[in-house]
Amino acid sequence: MTHYRWDDLPKERLNEKLERRFIHGERGMISQIWLAKGSIVPTHTHEAEQISYIVDGHLRLWVDEKVFDVRTGEVLVIPSGVPHRAEAILDTYDMDIFAPPRRDWIEGRDAYLRGGGR
């Protein structure tokens, strides 16, 4: 068992409009993500199922080319292996849960997030 306090973990700045923190176990991962208005998450896929909870703000997501506007208090479940992308319509604080954990994030192989933030 491991105990964490979010406030003890530093935020990782991925680009000028995107920051995150994440915690993972063997079979799951939870993340805090901050996206400034206009931030773009390019199209990508991953093995993990993703559950995105918008704590505050508004994200527009394209999931398998269907458009979803997800706002404060709403949740979107993205199945494993489905292409998706996002744009922050407002400054947004998002919590994402992934199962299994995102190895690309853990190993720093997530260049698609480290580019420009638009």
C-alpha cells in the first residue's frame, strides 16, 4: 500500500498550456490535468480505457470522430484503442482514470503532449 497527497506531488508542465500530475498502481492510474483555454491534445490512441471527469471547465472531445462537449461535473468514458483528441474551450481541470496504467506517461514517451499547446 502506498499513501499519496496530491499537494506533495509537483505539477509537470508538458507545454505552455498543459500541466499534470499522476499516480499509478499496477493496474490503474489517476491523473490531474490542467488545460488552459485553447489547449489542444492531438489525436492519439492507447490500450487503456479512459474515464474523464471534468472537475471544472469545458473540454470538447472528438472520440472516433464523434464530438462531445464535456463540462463541469460531467464524465466521458473512452474505450480502449479508440482514436480521440481534445480542445479546452475554457480553462479546465480534469481528472482522468486509466486502466491499465499509461506506460507511455510513466516512461516519458508521450511526445504528442509535449509539443505546442497552440
